[in-house]
Amino acid sequence: SFCRSAAIDVAMIALRRINGIQRNFIRVSSNDIKQFGGICSTTAFPRSFQSDTPPRSFSTQKPSHAEEDDNVMDQQGLGMSTRLPGGIPDFIEKWNPKLFKQVGFGLGAASVLSLGILANDMLHPALPVGIIGFTAVYWKVGTDDLNQSNHTLRRNFPFLCHMRYLFESIRPEIQQYLIESDSDATPFSRSMRSTIYQRSKAQSDTRALGTMRDVYEEGYEWGAHSMFPANHHDVKTRVKVGNKLNGCSQPYSASIFNISAMSYGALSGPAVTALNKGAQRGGFYHNTGEGGISKFHLSGGDIVWNVGTGYFACGKTVDGKRMFNEEMFRENSAKEAVKMIEIKLSQGAKPAHGGILPANKITAEISDARGLGPGPWTEDCASPPYHSAFSTPKQLCEFILKLRTLSDGKPIGFKLCIGNPSELASLFHAMIDTDIYPDFITVDGSEGGTGAAPPEFQDSMGMPMAEGLRLTDNMLKGAGIRNRMKLIAAGKVYNGFSLVRTMANGADLCNAARAFMFSLGCIQALKCNANTCPTGITTQNKNLSSGLDVPNKSVRVSNFHAATVLSASEIVAAMGHTNPRHVTGENLWKRENGIHVSTYSDMHSKYLPVLEGGELLEEGMPKVPKKMQGWWKEGKVIYDSMN
């Protein structure tokens, strides 16, 4: 009938255009013809044009297997793909060892043919060489795939499977350069890195046409400026660390922004040298990391000596365990460059997780920095997750006193990522009971970086910096001992606003690691754990690290520090203050959703209340939420049970 013929013609044209090809004929199934006829007969055409064939009814019943097979064959006959969106392309699914050999024989024939054509001077010599070379590689790779037994993909899809490995290997670069937007923070966004690059090179970092951010997006933060701003030149940017009440006789004047802990070994020698010289130029400190004091750390800048569980540069291996050595500590702590000593309890990127440097990776320079003695080195260099010098809150306080005595009164503190709030409370109970206080506490957030750590620890362990810092600050205030120590915070601080925000959450000063790596030229290649860092920063491969120009990079480190501190000073002054510590949670706002907003002082008040001083020592603790009351009481139980 006319109706059926018209429907078939329409279907043929549509299917040809969908496939993008013109065919001499096209195969349409009888079911499709009936369906088109049925539609036409019941909707668009007069009765006189309807077919005598009954229309096909539309049923919700699942078709039989035979019908499904017919539909697949029909689709294949029409040139239509049967794969789902995002699935494997058809030609890959059809690839198998037999087809691999057939293609290989075809390449072999093409190689022989190219030689024959070359003999008649009909081809450029390079073409047969290329064909023969590719054929040889094709057979070598494919036969290796077929003969191995470790990877199913290689045996099922010889040679072709290496396309997957190729794309997988360059995926990070494709993601960063072609897909990632300016605001995708994985872990640092392009916008974040650009700000650091520009400031380290002393280039203009201003932007036009206003903010690129959605100010009504959940999580948007802003600072409350004052109608009567202060002069940013009057803002204090240095903090004295070290309290005479604690027995500290050599306090240190620190910048509000400094280089966080990064060991030699995790970083290359030139990178450490550039950071240290940059710290010298800018007048801020450089934390050594737990890998000991290397010669690269002694390039003129002030250093904070990080004493970890391996006691590098202050310990020896006894029966396979690293033990603290007082004489080694006394000798190294007396160095003029050492301004403060930090006991590492844990770090944000891998809290309560140790590490091992294999013996075959220990070099003379690493051995010298860590105090491992002369080679050959037959034992691995271990950093366990716990200290051998102490194991209770009270013993930690006694260890702090010992280090202060051995260092002739230099500021002593400890670094940790907050975990169990009750255990933090037990530390404060120990301080009050022993009357021994650290000069500073470094709170490291779980968003912090590391050269290498298990993904579970990086992604799911430890408290983020903002919550950990607020908990520590307010618990110290509630215990009435906040004035005895300074709080240092570390965790993705990279510009003036993040610096001021962190100080508003309770920090006296801040550290940053990855931000200073970007100032050295880090491109976020994510190769820190592979010894193949293309910028020579996190590698011991001298062919790569030698490309890092120390004089140039040290200037960039200093430039970045100066620009960031200036930005923070301008923000503090815009809020009407001349001391960053006067900025509080009331000066910072955050959008909780499209409508509701709150200040930082109002956030998490149930678990992280704002305390003024001594509330935890009052009878019954009436001004303290029940959750924090429970932590404080449980902390006392923990402290008493360990004595």
C-alpha cells in the first residue's frame, strides 16, 4: 500500500543519514515494516490507504531470545552499532588472537610486497623500512602478550591492548591540560597554581571583569571588611615563639608564613637548597621534615628541626629499632641555623602511618643527613608510626622538657594531625598536671600533602585542618593554657585569604609545603613517588634535579612569600585590624546553601564551640556543650590510666 511504501522510504532515508553513508540497498526487517505500517494505519492516513495487514500491537512484554537475535542481526545488517554508550568499540570486541595473526600475516605480505616495489624504484626507501619495522614490533609485542599469563587483557587482545596502557599513562596530562577547569582543585586548581606562579615570578596577578566564582554557590566564603580599614603597613607579620614561663630562653621571631616539613630524600638537593636560600632572603623559617638535617638545609636560612619517629640526626639503630641519642641531639640542636625543634607525632597526609627507605636507596648524602653512619647499608631505614622515647601523654611532656634542656632553651613543640579528641584532651591534662608545656603545637590537616602514602590514609584518615585547629584552639582556651604556647597550622595554605582564614580559626602562624613547591616550578605532574619528577623537585635523579637553577628559584620562593604576606596584610587591614590574631570567625562568612549563610563562629558549635578561657575547669562545665564535656572527662580517664 501507499502508506507502507512511504514509511519504508522514510525509514531508509533516516537510517542512511544516521550512519552517514549512502548504500545501494538497505535491509529492513519485517517487524519494522509492520511497525511503520501499523503506525501509519492508525494515525496519519485516511482509511482508504490503510493496509489489509493487521497493525503490530505495542506490548510491554519482553521479546523472546529469537526476536532479540533478529533485532541484533537487523542492526548489524543496517550498519548500526550494537554497543552501549561508553562501551568498548565494536572493532575492539571483535579483536582476538586469531585476528591478530591474520593481520600480522597481512603486514608480512605488505612488507614483502614493499621490497618488491622498492626494487623497481617505485617507493621511497623509508616506507618499506617503516612497514617492516612496524611488522617486526607488531609480532614481537603480540607474541609476548600471547605467551605471558599475568594479564588476561594481553592474552585476549594481543598488541591492541597496549592502546589502553598508552592512554592510561597519559591520562593525568590529558586531564590537566585539556579537561580540567580553572576551578577543579585536584589537589590544586589551575587558578590556585597560576596565582602562585605569577607571584613567584613577580608578575602582575590582577584580573579583570570581576570574580569568576559563583558567589551563590554552596561553600562560597568571604571576609567582612570594615568601613574604617587600617593601614596595611601597620599590620604585624611576625610572631614570637617561645615562652619564658615554659623555660624557653631562646625565643624565635617567626614570620606568619613559612615552609612546612619536607625532607631531603623526598625532595632533591637543589630543591631543598633553593627553599632554604629563599627562606634566608625572605626572613622566614624552613622546616627540615623528619629526614634529618642535610647539608642542603644549612644554606643560610633559619630551620625548624623536625624530630620524627626515626630520630634521624639524633638517634641510632639498636637491635633493629631506632633509639633517641642525647649526644647527637645536643650536637645538632646547637647549630646556629636551628631555631626551633618540632617533635613529629603524626602528619595529615598519613596520620599514624610509618615509612621505610629501602637499604638500596640509601646514599652517602642521605646517610649523612639522617646520621646512619658509613656504608655499606644493609638494613632498611625505618620510620615506625610510634616513638620509642615515649608512649604516654606524661612521657611526651617529660620528653619536651628533656629536649628543651639539651638544646639550651630553644623553643620545643610537637606536630600532629588531630584524631581522637579525647586523646588530645589527655595531652592537655598531662600538661596541667606536670606543669610542662610546649612552646608551640603544629596542627596538620588531613588535606596536607606527602611524597607517598596509601590512598586510604590520604583520603579517609585524620581531621581536616579547620576542624582540628578550632578544636585545639578552643580546648586550650577552655583549659586556661592557650597563652602558654603558639599554634601553627598547615594544610593547603597558598594565598592571602587562606592564610587569614586559617589564623581566624585559631592559628598564630602558618606553614605551607606544596605552595612553595609550586614557587619552585612544580607543575603538579603527580610523579612525587616515582622518582621521575620532570621539574627536578621530588626526584633523586641528578639528570632531572640538575635542571633546577638554585639562584633563580630561591628568588622565586622569596617573591612568593613576600607577595602572600602582603596580600594577607591588606586583607587584615581591610577588616579594620592591625594584628592578624584579632581576626575571628565573626569576620568570615560561608554560604551553606543557596540561601543560608553563617559565620565561622557559628559553624559546628555543637562539637567545636568558641570558648573564652577556663570553661573546662569550672565545676560542672555549664558553658561547655555536652560533647566536649565528654571528651574532656574521657581525656582525664585516659591520662590517669596511663600513669
